[in-house]
Amino acid sequence: MSTPPERPRGFLINTWIASELVASLLEGRLAEEGVHSGFYGTLSVIGVWGPLTPSKVAELTGAPLTTVSDRLRRMVADGDVERVAHPGDGRSHLVQLTAKGDAHWKQGWPALQRTIAEVTANLERPVDEVEGSLEDLIEALRKAATAPNPVS
């Protein structure tokens, strides 16, 4: 009989729980503003750092390129994102927000600001400290995701 795997460290389950809470909280707050939350995170990534290649969107979000490509196709079809020629690579393209997508993104800003204020007010540590820890965690997760998977 094999032994069960070692219980995961608490930070992994806590990270998952935090992810679920963030998604639920933002979905509700965005809905209060009349903003559909589907793909809002991807819309935000493109709004903040765009125009971007689909590969860069995948890298920034941590989602597989196939998932991002499907998401971008749907966002293009919805009119929130457009594909434009890549100025440095004729074989590639960039994605950027359309005027409609930019308006959709900005419509959610009041909800985001309220949510940030609510969460910040409930933190027991300074927000800069929490943000630094999250950035460290994101970097560690990116490294783990790209490292070769050791054979058990």
C-alpha cells in the first residue's frame, strides 16, 4: 500500500483560496458597476501593458498560450480587442484595446478602486509589504512553472 502524498504547505492552499476570493469579490463589485467580469483581467493586462503579443499576454497572466489565444479570439469577436501588425516581426501580431475595450476597462475602475480600498483597510500589514510578498510568490510560481518536472 502506498503512502499518501505529503500534505501541501499552507501557502499553496491559501494562495488558491485568495485567488477564489479575489475572483468572487471582483466579479460582484464589477457587476455593481454593470461591468461583465469575463476576461476583465486579460483586458486589464492589455490595457496596462499593451499592445502585446499573445505570447506576452500568456507570460504575464500565467495562462497557457492556447487558453490566451482562445480568450483573445473571443475578445476580438466582442470588439474589445483588435489585432495589429507587429512593427518588428512580420510573422507576428500584437493585441491592443479598441475604443470599446478601453471604455469597458475604464468602466470597471471605480469598482477596482473601491475593492482595493476595502481590502487595504482590512490588511494587518502595510500594503507595500503584502504586495512585495505577492510579487515574490508570483516570481517563484513562474520559475516553478518553467522548471523541468523531476521524475518522482
